[in-house]
Amino acid sequence: MHLSAPVPDALHWCMADETPPPQPFDALTTPLVWAGPDGRIRTCNIAFARWLGVGRKRLIDQPLAALEVDGDVLRVALRAPGDPADGPLRVRRLVLAFLGNAPRFADAWLSREADGGLLLEAHPVDEFPGADPTLAMPLALSAALRGLAHELRNPLAGLKGAAQLLARRVSDGESRELVALVETEVARLGALVDQLLSPRSPTPHRPLNIHGVLEQVLRLAEADAGWAVRMIRDYDPSLPELSGDPDRLTQAIWNLVRNAIQAGAANITLRTRAAIGVRIGDEVHAMVLRLEVVDDGRGVPEDMVEQIFLPLVSGRPDGSGLGLALAQQVAREHRGALAYRSRAGHTVFTLQLPFPDDDIGIPAAIDRVPETPAP
């Protein structure tokens, strides 16, 4: 929903100490706020006031730009010249708050009115996605990754040979299963190294059960952490099949789980749910998979909040800094998005992947408030 119609005459009242009359837009759940040509708030709907946690009356005559508490995205947009005929302007990654209240996050549309006033339409989100690593990675870094891939070939060949020899010596079923897991992961890493050295076309996507991918990740987690970490399944068994590359998805989700293990988590939950009418970037999907990796570890360090998706950036001395960048790349390959929210004791990485519209039976034109925007 992008509102660009002129503000009704009933909304053009200006007394700061006057109680706002009921408005037709109060029935909407999308937060809306109107400002005059001077940038001061004339009125807002109930959804906007509730979203900021303040009474509507207290917002009247406040500078709209003063609500921005982090960055200057809104201030720049308000100063930019505009014409109502140009249509609404997309404003991304807004952080708004009122007089010390908890900050609220949103992407928004800013429309110019015929009288010079402004209409801000906010689409709240719980978290912002990280920066796209492909846009931040210079050519020199790409060359460095190829050099790293070349150096990994020899130890991978040694691991493969050792696993094959070990397979001949073990006899019990559990040991054979673990050796087979080692061989599978070595083969997958070998394929990744080959792809870094000689990029090729992506593997065609095929129908898959996401819970099969998660079970493979759970086996890796149990082999890596043993009994030190409690792995919790919270699956929605009614989800339809996803279209994707199972190897790439396994790699991305395992990177998220391994990060949680290395952050000292004692409990890690893999949760799957369906979300209806979600916008990812500029595309609205009828239904998406919302896959959450929830852990109770130390959380993301404060000084790395804006950088964790960049390659070669790690919060651990022995970390490579490639896991989250790769996970976001895999999300993008599947037309999805990866985002997170974090505090000590509760971190959630959310991977959203669209289901094929043809298999759902829901019109693809649904346009609702997004849960998580994409970069």
C-alpha cells in the first residue's frame, strides 16, 4: 500500500493542545504520519502513535525529522526537492523513537502532497538485513579468496583419503555413519573450493523438503558439539516443498548453527513457519518459508552489528569471517533474505525463502506489510 492522495481537509488542524478527531485512516494497521510544508507533524493515525508508544496528541507539531534517532536517512529525504507527480520516495532503514522511548525500525515511503506537505508510510520490521557482501567485496578480496581456496585443496585431499581408509577398518553401524558424514562434507567442501577457483553456473534448483536439509544440519551439529549443545526441533510439518539447492542450503544453515555453537549457546532451536504475503526487496511473494535459528549464546558484539555480513569480518580470533557472507549469498540465490536480531542470551537469524507460487494456490499479487525486507 502506497498512499499518495492529498491529505483530507479534516486532517489539516494545527492546534497542538487539541485532541485529534477520529480519522478514516485509523482503521488501517499501517503506521501513517502527515507533516506540513515546514516539516512539523500535523497528524497521524492510531497505528503510528501506538507503534512509537506515545499518545497521538503529543506528536502534534513535533518536527518529523526529530523522530529519527539513528542516522540521517529521513532528514536527507525531507530536504530533497520533490514533486507530487514523481510518486513516493523509498526510504530504507529508518530508526525512529519519541523522547527516549525504545527505537522502532522500518522501511518507508515518503510522498509529497500538493500543498507541500508530506505523508510518511512506515512498514515496521524487527530487524534489518545486513549489507550485501557482493557489493562490499573488492576485486582484491575476491582474488584472496581464490588463493585461500587453492591452499585448501591439499588438506581436503588428505581428509578424503583418510576417510576412505578409515571406512575399510570400521565395522559397527554408528562408526560407518560418522565416516560417511565425513566423506559427504569433504566432498561438499571440495565442490565449494572448485567453485571458488572456477566459477560455474549455479546448480538448477529442484523440489526439496526443507526438514530433510535441517536433519542433515542436526547430524553435523551433533557430531561437532556432541552433548554440549541441546538441539531443538520446532518444525511445521504442513509446509510444502521448497525449490532450491540442498547442498547450498545445508551449507548456509550449518554456518548459522555453527556460529551459535561457537558463541557458547547451550540451546539451539531450528524453527520453520510459513508467512503469507511477504515483500522481499521489491517483490511480493504469496508465501515464504521463515526459518529461524534461535540460540541463547553471547550474541553479536556491539561493535560488529553493522559488519557481520561482510566477508573476512569475524568476532573470533580464529574465525574466517566467511560463514555469514556465504549464508547471505545462498539466501540471495534463492530470491530470499537473511536478517537477524540479537542480544545477550537471545539471538535469532531469520532466513526467508519464497515457495513456488504455482504450488501454493495463493495469488502472487498479495501486497501486505512485510515482515523482513531484503537488501
